Amino acid sequence: RPVQMQKREPDLVENIARDKIASTSLRWARSPMSVSTASIGRAWRMGVASLVRPHHARLPRVADGARPRGACVMVSVRNSTRRWSASAAAVKQGQAAPVSTLERPPDGVWRGLQDWRAGAVGANRAWVWGRRDAVPLDADPKHLGPENEGNVPPGAWASPSSTDSIPLPDTLAACADLILRTPDPATKAALSHRAYAKFALTKSQGEGSGAADRLAVGTATPPASPARPAKPELVHPKDVPSPKTCDLGFSAAMMHNIAHIELNAIDLAWDTVARFAPMRLSERFRESDGDDDSFKGLPDRFFLDFAKVADDESRHLGWCLQRLQEMGVAYGDIPAHNVLWEGAQSTSNSLPARLAVVPCMQEARGLDAGPRLVSKLRGRGDNRSADIIERISAEELAHVAVGVAWFRHVCLALSVDPKEAFSAEIRTHAPESLRGPFNHAARVDAGLEPDWYAVRGDDGSWRMGREFPEQGEGGVTTGEDVSGDDGLSNELVRRLRDMLAMEGVTDLSQPESA
């Protein structure tokens, strides 16, 4: 890296050292740059006015003979730790491709969906976060990293056999019900691994194979709300501590928030399995080859997809719990909100609404926020947490794609336009949720069309903001009322707005690149 060196007169050194170093050391410690105590000491002794380095960057050494006695050396090193993807942040800086140039997947289905479905169960067992990436429990110790020394497995989620004392029911829906009623997060994740593996084995061998581990879809009566541990306390979104001011520190607070999101994602996936199991394709329609294209039920592939989503989310939760453990923090140390589950409750009686709100809206928010969070963590030097979030964000694309694919499937069977159906469901259940900035590249790749979630302006740009009328004082709707839904929950709308504000999403008028 280029090093710029300037010579300062010796009589300026004392003033610079006293005023500059003493007054700015605290500011440096809170900024994306870091400076060690030893560096400050060397700077004081050498008369260096400032010696600031990016995290883990190697400082160039200056030979004693190359620096005049008493001279002050200014070292400038560019911070190269920040990484950007083709996200909303990249769009803002003009680095991402315009929306109009993004290539849509054929039939609106993610190109990698079949590969994701075909992935073997064994390939999904990277439950431990190793030195640089997720690794299986039995990986070579050299891949585990010093953080895991003497701490493998780091928790029950990484060793599902530790829950063998809890027998699994004989249907997938009953397994989903059991997991929803399990309060401990680690045990919930371990049971999810076991249930998915058993059902996936059933589908690969065939239900008529007589295998001992055969697991049918079945039916169940899931609880209205999943069981939760005593901590964290569930509060209003405005009462959740901001990561910037949280006593745990930014990284720990963000990892705690992500862990809470992943825990909810596990329950949302299993609730989808259990709650809509009665809609399974019945036997009387299986052999029908008539021309009737009306909706007759859900195939087993639907339930296998969402069981795999739950398995993925369980791995994600495990990585977050492990990282919190490494930082000396436990899940529940700070309050959390319940907005995600409140959204699920409002869609418990409608499959199209559940698919539109949970995978197509809530999970798609992860595609938007993930790259921004990764950038913030890297800027603070926490590359390990950033790597975990980056991996989670990348894998969330499959979950959004699964929701989009099944939403399109249901809309086709019901002979309705997916765009209009999506707008109608979001207008009813989460009208405040369609706020940018959007990661258009990832959303389009997953099968979400920009005109589903964004508004195209007269100038051709995609504007992020409300697509639905606002509620005026006294609950009176301002503008044209296009919802036609008298049961719209104003409380849920307000909570969604507050949750989005926690992400820093407040501006509703900025245009996106066309």
C-alpha cells in the first residue's frame, strides 16, 4: 500500500503529540479504525502525530536512517476491509447494475432451486463455525479454529444425537408440533435436524419401502404461539436496545438480534408445515389425469421444502449461538420483539398470505439488510461475525426462492395474477413492510419481480416507499382506499414500522436505480 510520509518541524511535535493523540485516541477506538495501546506508546516516544491502522493491517517499517532525528512521520493506510456486494448500498454508490438490466430467472423460479433441493442431508451438517467457514462436527481439528478449542460440540444443536431421549413422533406434522412446543433454542434446533433428516430419508426411500424410519406428513394442531425460553423478554420494538448504544457492544447486540430472527424463522417454517398439513394432496386426486387445473392440494415436496428451510435456519441459529458464546454473551441477555410471529398469526388461515408475508416479504428483508450489516461488522473489525452473517444472508436467498416458487404455484392453480395477489396480501397483512433500500439483484434472482414490491416512478426509477394509503388521525384513511379490508391491524402496522426503523429504514422517498 502507498505510504505517504511528511516531515514536520521538531517544534510542532510536542504540541501535536499532546493535543492530537490525547484528544483523539478515544475517537479512534470507537471508529471503524483501531489503534492499540502499544502503538500509542510508540507514537508518543517517537513523536509520531498519528499512527492509525485498519484491523489486522501490517504497518510498513521505516528504517531509522531514513527518518531525520526528531522528525514526525505521518502514516496513511487505506482501509480495505469493507466489502460491498451488488446490494442496495452498492446501488446507492452507483456500483450495482440498474434494475432494468437484471436477468430474470425463467418462469420466475430461482435457477439454483433444484440443486438446493437435491442437496444430500449429509451436506447440510456443517453445524459448527470453524476457522473461516462452517464445518461438520467431525472435521479435522485444524479447520475448527482456536475459538472452538476444547468446546466441540459448542451446543446441543451441533450434536442432534444428544436429544435421542426425546422420541420423534411418526408424522412430520407431529414433529413440527413437538418442535414448536420446545422452548429451549438449542434443543429446538437439534430436533429440527433430526426431523428433517428422517423425513428426507423417507422421501428418498419411498413411503412403501418399509423402512423403520419412515415418516409420513400426517396432521397436527400446532399452538397459537411457539414455546419460548424465560429470556429474552419480549417488548415493543422501540424498547429493544439499539446495537449502537447497547451495553453488550455493537457486534454482540447484532448477533443477538440475528439469533432471535433465526429462532423465529425455525418456528415459522415448522408452523407452515403443521398448519397447512391438512391441505396435503389427497389420494383421490393423485391418479386423476383430468383437465381440471384447479387447486387440489399440496404435494409432499412442499412439506419437504419447508422442513429443509427449518433445518437451514437451525444451522444458522447454531452459528449465532456459538458466536454469542465466544463473545461471552448468552441468548436472552437483552430484550427482543415479537413482530415476526405476530405477522405469522395474521396469516394462519391463508396459505397465499403466509407465503407472501413470511418468505416473500420477511425473509426478503434479510436479503436487503444482510450486506449492510456485513459491511458494518467488517468496518468494526469483527470479520468472524461478518463471515457468519454473510453466509446466512447468502443461504436466505434459497428460502425466499422457495416461497416465491410455491406462491407462484398456488396462484397458477387458483388462476390469479401473482403480482396482484402479492400486492393484495401485503396490503392486508403488512402494508408498511415494502420499504427500501432493496437488494434488487438478490430479489430478482430469487424470483421476486421489482413491480411486486416497488413503485416505478414517472422517470423510470424504482421508488421505495408506501404502496398503500396511510392512516390519518382517528384511523381515517387518506387518499384512495384500495385495500377494502376492514380488519387491518393498525397495531401490527405500527409495530412493523417500528421494526423497520430499527434497521435505519426511515426515508420513503429515495429513488432506486432504474
